[in-house]
Amino acid sequence: MERKEFLNKISGGLAFTCVACMMAACSKDDNTGSGNNTGGNNTGGGSTGNTLLTINLATQLLAINDFVSDKGIIIVRKAAGNVVSSFAAFVNACPHQGVAVTFRKPSNDFYCSPQNGGHGSTFSITGAVTNSPATSGLSARTIEISGTTLSVK
Ligand code: FES
């Protein structure tokens, strides 16, 4: 085999190899992108770790039974002190038909008021149902406190 013939064979082979590599690389990139979107990112971001509501404890929820209802969350101060056990946070949606509940300071409970479209269910400070038609309690959320910043997750 002459040198020119040898080089032609080699370069042709390399060109074929490179085209095959590029196709494989493109295919691999496409699969990786798809994998990231449907795997880690979406699954991880949905229900764990996201801060749903932030409260400044220097200015909010100062007294026992103070509450905040915002961003689909309702949070109540149950006791003195800026520790997690002093608060209760729930998704603000009645388990009966999803109406937002209010906190009633005099009775220290959550109420799904007919004035807001609800049907009168009540829930204890722990979120447990105490009056039907709801048959299950409010959905509790995780509370974290750092200094005077309370985060509901
Ligand atoms: S939606 Fe709350 S009692 Fe019906």
C-alpha cells in the first residue's frame, strides 16, 4: 500500500468515526437534558425543601394566638419563645373541599367559615378535625427557625 492510499483510508475512517462520535454526542446530550428535567430537578423541587412562607419574628407573630395566613399557609403562635414547638403551620385548605380556614382566637381553633364558602368544619390547634363535614385534619408543614426568621416548608 502506498502512502497516499494509506492516508486516504485513514482519513476516510476518521471522518466516519467523527461523524459517528458527533451523532453519539448529540444523542447523549439530548438524553442527558431530558434526564435532568424529568429526574432530579423536578422531583426534588416539588415538595421538599422549598420555603413556602417566611416570617420575621421580630415584627410578626409576637403574641400567643397571633396568626398569619399568606401564600396558602396559615401559621399560629401557640406559646412564647422563638422555637419550633411554639408554632403550628398548615396548608390553608380545608380537607373537605379546599376552602381557606381562619384561626379563631377565642376558641383557639381553625374554622372553615360558611362566609368564605366553607361548611363549618373546625380543627384543633394541632390541625386535627374536631367538627365535620371534614373527615381529616389540616396538612401540617415543616417549620424552621434561624434567629428571628421563621421559614415554613
Ligand atoms: S370546605 Fe371546609 S367544611 Fe367544606
